[in-house]
Amino acid sequence: MNSRTGFGEASAYAHPNIALIKYWGNRDAGLRLPVNGSISMNLDGLETRTHVRFSAELSADTLFVNGAPAGASDLARVAEFLNRVRRLAGSDLRAEVQSENNFPAGAGIASSASAFAALALAASAAAGLHLDRPALSRLARTGSGSACRSVPGGFVEWRSGARDEDSFAFSIAPPDHWDLVDCVALVSTGQKETGSTEGHALADTSPLQNARVADAPRRLDRCREAILKKDFFALAEVVEQDSHMMHAVMMTSRPPLVYWLPATLSILHAVRKWRSDGLSVCATIDAGPNVHVLTLRDSAGEVADLLKATAGIQDVLVAEPGGPASLIRG
Ligand code: PMV
């Protein structure tokens, strides 16, 4: 830490998360205030590690992702985020940011959630700010909405809130509350055509979005209750319905967003069949073609094997509930 400026360096890590009740659409795109609340689970074993160093010797912010200089649009997004940190800290020092993911780019796991949660923690600590968890979650939200849910640990709820101050995520149950497992079936590892920032802006062009948003409090209640009671089949019903509602909105937007590939649909059918055969299994899909197949720890090996034997699946990643974003000391 530079004693004259109070600025220094810090490292942090955060896990990505899978939304069980999805966020799709903003009421304020600049602040990323969502039109509906959401619920997610952090994914243990998968993480972004980020190091931030503020220095008077730098004339501009720099960003390296997995050791390579980032492209202009990613750098601009991070620089804008760092501006928020600088405003909070009352400084104009530039920063060097190095970020590494231990999961493949384009793996169908949004790295923006873990990336902005880790960046919020590392950058605020490097800037000498001591933000509490809600403030950290709010800061992460301004980089990527779902990043606010990667700040607390375990099973997490993000209440939409009406203003910046009350739109943050908090833990509703710790990681060891329930042995839910996410088997991520990778159908395609290519870059997606339309990123979520652009996608959120299209949500309102679908006539189905109002109905999806109006019904969100019911789905949130059912999902929260299913998690707290560890009722897998209640969770399965609401998780699949919520995912289908979001994709119905996407597919009916102007222009339409169709993220599914043929194998995406094959997996949805297979999962329904396995569930009707008695297996604890359900599926949810984010803004891409890959399918997050949820199950319980006892069935995870069987589900992963079934998925690997399904045509069109390139690989399966397996993740249990993960903890909060954390500083890396020393
Ligand atoms: O945080 P964003 O802007 O990448 O949006 C995430 C959108 C979904 O992944 C599709 C849903 C969600 O709640 O995570």
C-alpha cells in the first residue's frame, strides 16, 4: 500500500453462479437495476481470480485476461467499472488488472458474474475501501447484473429493489445447506452471438415479458421455499418453468434471440424422461445453448455419465454449491 495515496494492490476470487430464477431485462440499464428479482447458486470449483494494482506510474487502465491483453470493448467496460471505484475512493489513479478463469472461455458459463464479483472485491480493497457485503454486491452489479449474486455465498437471492441502494444480493442458505449439484452439459463452446447486455435491452420488445415479470414473485417464493425445504421436485418444476419463460421472451423479442441448438432440446427431452423414471434431475439454460442439469450429489455420477452418453454433448462440468467472493491474502 502506498502510504501517501492509500492505494495499493489486492487479489480476490469469485465463483460463477447459475440462476435458478432468471434475471432478464433492466428497469435502469446504466445502473443494471433489474425488472425482477432472481435466485442462484454459486458454482464451487469454477472461479475467476483477479489482481488489481493502482499506480501513479500508469497513464491508462490495462486489462489482461488469462495472460493476454483484453479487447477494446472488455477494457472499456472494466475502465468504466474502475471509474466507479475511483469515484468512491476519491482518486484518479489508473489500474492494472489481471484476471484468470479456471474454466474455458465460451464454456457456457458466464464469466462476467465471477469476473465482476472478483474485480469489485479486489479493486475496492486495492483502493483502500472497506465495503460491506451489500455495498460490494451493489458495486459488482454495476459491472454485470448477475455478478451481484456471486458476492455472497451458497444459495443467493437478489431482490430487484427500486434504487441503487436497495438492489443487492444476499445469501439465503450457506453452501452446505443442500447437496445440489450442477452438471453443465457443454453443447457448444463457440462465442455466443448476442451478449446479455444487448439481450436485456430487447426483453421489453417481447409481448410475453410483462407476464413473465408479473409472475416472478410467485416463482421466487416457490424457489426460495423449495431450497429452504430441500424439496427437489418442487425446485425442478419452478426452475424449468422459469427458464422456459425467459427463453420464450428471448425467442419472441424483436429481433428474436434463439440460443438453443438441436442438442439443447435433446437434453431437455432426456432430462424429462430421466425425471419421470424417478431420477432427481432438472434443467435450466442461460443466454447460450449449454444446459445446466441440476441433480443431487448421490445421483451426480449417474447424471454426468448419462449426459456424456447423449449425442451432441462435448463435455460435462460438475459443480457443487460454492462460497462467497473472497480476498486472497499474501
Ligand atoms: O449478468 P448478465 O447481464 O450477464 O445477465 C445474466 C442473464 C442470465 O444469465 C441469462 C440470467 C441470470 O439471471 O443469470
